Amino acid sequence: MDGHGSADRVVFELEDDGESAPRASGDGPGSGDDPAVRSGPVRRWWRRRRWWVVAALVLGLVVVVAADEVGERRERVERLAAAPGGVLSLADPPSERWRVAGVSGTWPSAKLVVGTLGADVVGVEPGSGQVTEDFGPAATTRCGPEVGRPTSPVCVSGDRVPGPAGTYLTAVRVGPEPADSPVSSACEDGECQWFGAVTHGRDVRVQATDVVTGEVRWRRTVRFRTVSRAEHCADGDELDVESVTLTATEHTILVKGCGIDAWMAANGRVIERARTVRGDVEVLPRPDGGYRALARQGAMHTGLTLMFAPDGSGLRDASGAVLDPVATDGSPDAVTLVQRGARLLRVGPEGRIIWDVEQSAELFLVRTVREGVLVDKDGVAIGVDLASGRTLWRTDVGVPGAGAWNGYANEVSFTDGRRVMIMVDDPSSGRRAVALDVRSGEERWTWYVPDGWEVRAVDGRLVAEAEGDLVGLS
């Protein structure tokens, strides 16, 4: 091969494009009706037009890509705003943005903070602190459900109870008068002891009604069951076999009365399996869908968690403690982690074990699209790759604040998808929030929480209940 093919250089053969030098005018080739002359301007015109076409295509592509990015950003914002513990940005420590004085009994809905201001129940917009809704006089208006993130608060009066999905609830005993139960009592100085079992009582019918249209959504009957100890149905020196109470969250309903102790799903289905467990049982909605039942006392402390599908039907039982995330970035991939002794498992929808690693955790603080953040009993935060279970990092932050447990009574963690903010108790300096990078575990900042503040996430923003004031943070 000749020198043109040497390995240390490349030689290109160049051809004249017909425009490097002007053609001579007049007779001869290239003049008059010569086709080559006529085609020159045409080619130059086409070249110019071709570049305009290319430029237009490139511009169109840029516009499409930009529109996609805007759409993705909007979707991310919407997911974060709707997610439990989701915050639009945790790049900087929180600082006070607005304050409304004299607000009491506050709780969050999906878009508003609901509370009593003066004589009325109102809704406060978390971004501005403006009162945007007046739900009625506080003396006669009851809004809820107060636990969860209802899309729209349900405000009612009288014996109605705010329920899930824009409904109000009522409960009545149904059926014939029950026969007498073989019970007796002995009273002395106003103190009574009761003996025997309450074997007869009436069922309870629970009804959910659309708060806007008045349409009955569903009716369900909860069957009476024998109460082995009569004191559970006693009110002083009398038996109370008729009273019924309803307690509702965004996703669950608890019905209690003599012989009646049942959890119901938001669609009214009685979660029957939870009724078979002895002890103080609580049914909790899972942030990624469905329900789980736990007990502070009773059989489930032996290492069993009852699992239920979103419609309230039995799904499967998990051997171990199921850890659900306190906060998520709103991404749709559900994750079930189970602590079984010193092993941490990720379990798939059908119960198949995806991975099993040696790891101990008390709380599942945050789930993002790729990472999970856990915390152990010693206050060490642990970053985990959710695809493999591999430990990414470990950072000592401290023990999460009071009220943190596997039922998440208080919000102790928040995320913007890139960072996690963990609320911890510090014996020397009080309560503080620590922000970590979810991928590296590096500390980004620390914020010392003022005494008495309870921080929540509402519609992607942090809001604090501060001893009678409502404070918006940014």
C-alpha cells in the first residue's frame, strides 16, 4: 500500500464543487443556453434551502425535547406534591416564609392545611399562607378525615362522620332486640365488677354517602360477636350494648361497640382477618397500595404481619415485620421490605423474595425510584440499592423524633427525590433535621427545629404547627 494508506495520517481526495472560481462570461462552454450554467443558481438555491430545512428540523427537535423536559418536570412536581412526605426542594434548610397566628387543631389535606381560625374551620394554602376556604362555623362543623391526605376535606355536622373518598359515614344498630345475656355485676361505692359474657347483641350497619350528591355509595353490615368479658360492654353500673363509634382515615374505617370491633377498607369491605387476631390490632394503609395489620400486643408480635390488597381482600401473610416507607418521591414502583430477625428481605407482589441481605432496620424512612433509606435502632441511616439490596452508605444521624414507629404516627422524614430530611432527637441540642444525599449519604445541612414545632409536608411544601401558629417554610 502507498503512503496514502499509512497508519499515521488520513488523506481526503477533494473535488471542486463548482463555486471556487467564477465562470467566464461570453461564448463557449458555460455561456448562453449551456445547461451547466442554468443549473448553477438552482443548485445554490437548493443548498440554501436545504440548510433552512435542516435548521427547521433541528429547531423542531429542540422544541420537542424541551417540551418533553418541561412535561417530565411537571410530572415530577405533581408526583412529589402528592406523595407522602414529598417536598419540591430540600436544597436548603427550611426558613420561615409566612405565619398565621391563632390556628388550632390543624391537619393536612392534599392541597390545604385545615384548622380552626377564630370561629371558623378554614383551609390555608401552604405556598402562600392565604386562607382560601371557609368550611363553616367551628361550633357545628366537623371536617376530616384528619389522618391521611384526603383530596378534598369532608365537612359535616351532627352525627355524621367525615369518611374516605368524599363521603360521610353513619352507623346504626340493626335487627331485633337481643335476648338477655348471662351476666351479673357487683357494685360497691360506685365501683362495679362484671361477670359473664355478653352473648347477644345487634349487628351494625355502616353507610357511606357522597357528601356532594347525597348518593349512597355503599352499605355494609358488621356482625355482632360474643364478648367474653362483660366489662368491655359496661358503662359504670349499666351494660351499653347499643352505642357505636366510627373513626375514619383517608383509607380506613374503624367501627367499635359492644360485640363490634372491625376495620373496613375505604370501599366498605370488612377486613375480616384482622378481626381474628387477639390484641390491640391496627390496620394501616400502605403508601404504595393495600393494607397491613399490626399489633402492639397479641399474636402478631410473634413475627407475623397480615397483608391485604387495595380492595381489602386477604392477600398473604408476611413472616416478619413489614417496613413501609414513611416518605416517597411519588415514583410508581411499589417496594415491600420485610425485617426477619437480622435479615432484610425485599418481597415481590406475589410473595417471591427478590433479595435477602444481612441488615437490621427499625424504620424505612424514604423510597425513591432507585434508593431506599433506612434507620437502625442506634440512629444510623443506611442507604440501600433497591434493585439488589446492596448497602450504598451508612451515616450516623441520631434516633428519629418522638412518635416514630412502624405505624408512622408522626412524619419523621421527607424527600425531594435527591435528598432525605430526617427529624431526630438530640439530647444536647433538642430536635433537629438532618438532610442527606440519598445516593451518597453525605450530609447537606442541619436545621435546628424550634421547640414545639410539628413539621408536615402538604402539597409539596413544608408547614409547621407552632404552638398556636401555622408557619409556612421554604
